Amino acid sequence: MVKLFSSYFNKLISLNLILILIPIIIISSYLYLDKIYVQENTLKEKLISASENGANNISTWIEERKNNVHSIAKNEEVITMTKMFHEHTSTNDLFVARLNLEKKIYTVFSNYVWLDEVVISNTTGNVLFYTDMNPPEINLKDQKYFQDVLENKVGISDVFTSTEIIKNEYGNYEIGVPTLLISSPISSEIGLEGVLIARVNVFDLVTNTNLDQNHISTDTINEFLVNSHGYFISKPDYLKQAFDQNLIKKRAELELHFITPNSMEFTSIYHNSNDVGTLWNMDGYKNYLGDTVIGSVTPVKGTSWFYVVEMNKNTAYQSINQLQLMLLSSISLIITFTSALTILFANNLVNPIKKLTNIIERIDKNPAIEFPLHELEGAQNNTNEISKLYVTFNKMMSSLDKSTHDLKLAEKKFRTLYDEMPDLCRTIDTNGIILDCNKVYASSLGYSKEEVIGKSIFDHTAEKDLESITDSFQTWKKSGNVSNREIWLRRKDGTTFLTMLNATAIYDEKGNLLGSNTVIRDMTEIYKAKNEVVEQKEKRLSAIGELSARISHDLRNPLSVIKTSVSILRLRTGTSDERTQSDLVRIERAISRMTHQIDEVLDYVSPKPLNKQNTTILKILSLAMERINMPATVKINLPKEDLKLNCEPEKIEIIFVNLITNAIQSMRNIGSIFIRASLENNQAIIEVEDSGPGFRGDVLQRLFDPLFTTRQIGTGLGLVSCKRIVEQHSGTIEAKNSPDGGALFIIKIPVNV
């Protein structure tokens, strides 16, 4: 064995032998197994077909007998005579009825040669009529076939040995004759009149499928019926052998037990049988004579019987054994012939390969020499293919060297761009572990590059933004990228700074996620500038607030005087002067508008801390509706379900007053307003929708800008105040056009904040 694989020459010969012989052996084995399988499957199908056809024949035989017995019970003469038996009939009439019934039954006997005896009883089991010498001695009422009739079904008994003297298969009377009874209801138009029980000739059962056996001698097939207790209820073909072995005394039916000789165990084919379907055994087992057989067993429909077909195993497999021998001989010849051709082919192939190997070894030692094609001249055609292969390989190596050089150059450019990029760059895997980073990232966090690599991105995130970076990380894994996420990072010394994060996924050639490249922009300077702008804005607003408070106070006093004076004038003039009353109403409206505008300005420039209380949406809406002058032509649709809310009710009330007032004005005092409330993720979601014309594009974009208004008498601070109140409650407000064309405001406020 060592010598066989000691050289390249012998290895190639062995490889060729293996590569050629293995497919031949596999194909031959497949053909061999397939052919044997087909033969064995054909044999199995014949056995199964024989047992299933036999079971069907017996089932048909039973159904025919049941139908025949039922037709006798349905005969008008039988029904009439039966009624006379249990009615108050004279003795003379009963005699005539019995005589007529006997004539009718004996006519039936002549038509049905399989019918041995008929008994008619009433529904309580008392015998009214019988054709045998003596009436049956058994208690009919306790029998299953009798009880089936009471349920208006045709009943059938199991095959059993008689305990009374009845006629056997030879016409003689004896005890212990195999018996089969079929019962049928005798019914009239008013109901069940009696029960007809017929004894059927068991020996009329035919166990012969009459199949074309094809290569299977009919002498080797044994077909028979057994009952649920494993006793034969038909004669087997090997009856003489059963007599010779003293397995039976005079008949097989109900005397021969389906067990192996000198054993109390059922044969395996019967032991494993069931009522579901056909079972077969092709491995062989001992039958009731002790012979090794193969067989099939099928339950007979409508009974507890089984139809068994058995064959002597040696006889059955004789043709298969001959086929096996022939196939093995043919396969051996093919393998021998193929092996010889393989060795001859390998000898012709190895010599030029050996030459080529020597040439490649020389080139490997001295790459500068050219390929000596002249040394392969005169070789066979496959040698020319080998020389072409080398030339192609040489070109491929040159191309690969160039590609490798270009790849290294591109990698160097990428590395330079990555390292020198002004933004913070890091590369992570799918677990958030940093695989690489640039100099700016390491220096901005106060680490060396070696300290950064291998750490988790969560180690470099400020504690207050851990939840945000986790959400960003999960978003990247799901969608493949993250854009413009504000994340606070933590330096080595514990200080934090604001950044803007963008991440892009990295995939392998199969599309599997490997990690991401993340570009992070330091937002420290921008954050400082923004804070400065906010501080300046707040200072200006504070100054404006103080001025507005003074002006509002100065305006409120004269407005109160004017409002009081108008009320006094209304009382003095009464209702006599309609024009004066109309002027007073206009003055009151003007005072109301001015008061509302002053309140809007104060709410915007002088926000107060929240005084939260537990309340409900419907309660707040009810208070808001009292503050609104609601036209009769506007319909308000309130939420169907109420929601609890922890908030400052007066502030939320202002939101509803502003939104509903704006809706009424946009609808020009005609239309419907829909207010909906729902709970989602511990947030109260409130929608206010009107049936007005909605927003134009430019209006929608500037809706929450301070001092922006589309009305001549508006301050432009109402919706701004609404937004500020919502944000004070840690919520959001959004405006858009509804699908139906009106304006839609969506407010989201945490219920427990």
C-alpha cells in the first residue's frame, strides 16, 4: 500500500481508478438495488393485492348475505305473518299463519342455498317461529346482533361453535358446528314488529382471489380467514399437513388456532395486524405449520375478521435470488473491464504530466527562464492542452500581481483618508466593539488608538445618552444606516461633549452584516453658539415680558372701566334703542378681543411653572367650551371615551380654546369639529380636526412661528403659546391637512409626567 502511493505517477493512477470506478460502482449498485427492489416490491404488491382482494370479496359476500336477509325481512307476507304471532289471534289463524310462513321460508331456502335456518322472534327476544328441529336455547336479547336490530340496523354475529344440535356442512346434526348469524328488523308502517335471524352456511365462504400470479406458483399461495381470536373460519390450503401434525381433528374452522406449533403465541403477521389497513411481512416468519413464509393480512370491512395470504419464502424468493446472482456477475465483469481501461488511460496521461511537473520545478528554481514548449513536442493532444494551461496560468499570475498592487494602493489611499479625516471615525462589529478608529477619534476622547480598539461604543457614551445610543445601535442593525443622531460622548477625564453621528453598514459578499463605519462630527462649537443665541433670546424675551406686563396692566384698567361703563349704559338704555344696543355689543366684542390678545401676549412672554393636577380630557373640554362663543351652525363631536391626565388643566384648556376658536374662524362659523382621544404607549393622543379648507403649503410651514397670523385681528401668538404649553408637559404638537381636506392638529402628552 505504501509503494502504491509513493510517487506522483502511482497517485495519479490510483486517483483515476477511484474517480472512474466509484461512479461505476455507485451506478451498478443503484441499478442492482433498484432491480431487486422492483422485484421485491412486485412480490409484495402481489401479496397485498391478494389479501386486499380476498378481504373485499369476503366483505362483498357478507354484504350480499345481509342484503338478502334484509329483503326476506321486508317481505310483506313475512311482515303480515309476524304481526299475527303477537296479536290476539285464534289458534286456527295462528296455525294457518305458521303454515304460510313455513311455505314462504322454504321457498327462500330453495333460492338461497347458503341459508341453513331462520328464526323469528318478537322485540323482547321470545321466539315466535323457527325452521330447525328445536328453537334456539340462547337468550337472544343479550346478543349484539339482536341489539343492532333494535336500533334498526342489520346485525351480524361473529363465527362461533354451536352449543346446540344443528345441521353441519354434510347435512348431519351435531353440536359444535361453526355458526354465523345475520339479523334484520321486520318492520311495518307502525314500527318494529319482530326480528328475523338467519343462520348462514359458514362453509360457503370462498377464500380464493383468482389472481394472475406471474412467476408465482399458485401451489405456494395459502389463503384463509381468521377471526378476532386468531381461529380459522375457513379452510387453509395446507389442510392435509394440519391433519398430519395433529393440529386439527375433523375440520379447520374454529378448531385450528393461528399460532406456531408447540407454542401459545400468535404468528407475527397476525400479532401485528390491526383494523386500520393491510400489514405485510417480507422478512419471513413461522406460520401455523412451522414453515418459514412471507405474508400479508387485511382486515375485512364490517367484521372483526382478517384475510391472510401466505407464501413459502424460499419458493417466493427463488427468482429474486437468481436475478441477484446474474446482476452481481454482470457488475463484476464491468468493473474488471473498466479497471483495465482506466489503468491504460492513466499510463498515457501521467507521462506528459510528469514532464510538465519537471518543467514547472525548474521554472520555480529560476523564474527568469522561458517555458520550454519544445520539450512537450510530440506529446498527445492532452499534452498541448497542458502547455496552454501553463501559458494561461502565467498570464493569470501577471494579472493577479497587477490587481494585488492596485488593491494595496487603494487600501493605502483609504487608510490615509480614514486616518486624516477631520471628523471622528470608528469601525465597529455587530456587537458594538470598536475594530478600528482614526487619530481624531482617539485624541478627541483622550485615549491612544490602542486603548480604543476592542472597547465597546457604550464605554465612550455619556451616561445620559446610553438609551439614545442603544436606540441608534438597534436602528442601524435593522435598517443598515443611521443619520444625524445627536449623541453626547464621554472623554477619558469624564467630561462630555455633543456630537452628530452618521453610521453606514458593512456587508460581506453574501450580504451578511459585518459591522459599520461611523462618522462623528464634534458639535461643541455649534452647541456653544446655539446656547448663546438661546440666552440672548431669553434675555430679550424677559425684557419684552416685563414691558408687556406693564403695558398689559396699563391697558387692563381702562378696558375694565370701559367694560363696566358699557354694562351700565346697557342697563340704562334697556331695549328701547336697538341701534344703541348694537353699538354696545360691538364695543363689548372689541373689549373681549383686546383682552384675549393681551392674555396671549402675557402667556407667551411670561410663562409660569406648571401646577399639575389629576383630571380628565372631557372635563377640560367642558370648561373650554364655556369660554367659547359657539355659533349654532358649528357642531362639536367630543371623544367617546375619557382619558385621565396629569397636567395643569387651565393650560390645556387654553390649547383647546385656541384650536377650537381657530377652527370656527377657518370654517367661517359653519361646519363640524371632531375631537378624538386615545391612549398609546402611555401617551394621550388628542386629535382636533375641522371640516374647513385646511392649510396652504406656505402657511403650514410657518404655523408655529411667533407673530405669524393669517387674520387681521390676530396676534400670531396663539399657536405659539399652544406649542409652549404642550412642550412644558413634555409633549409634542403637529399640524397637517387631514385626508378629508380640513385642518388636523395632533397633540401627544405623557399621561403621568
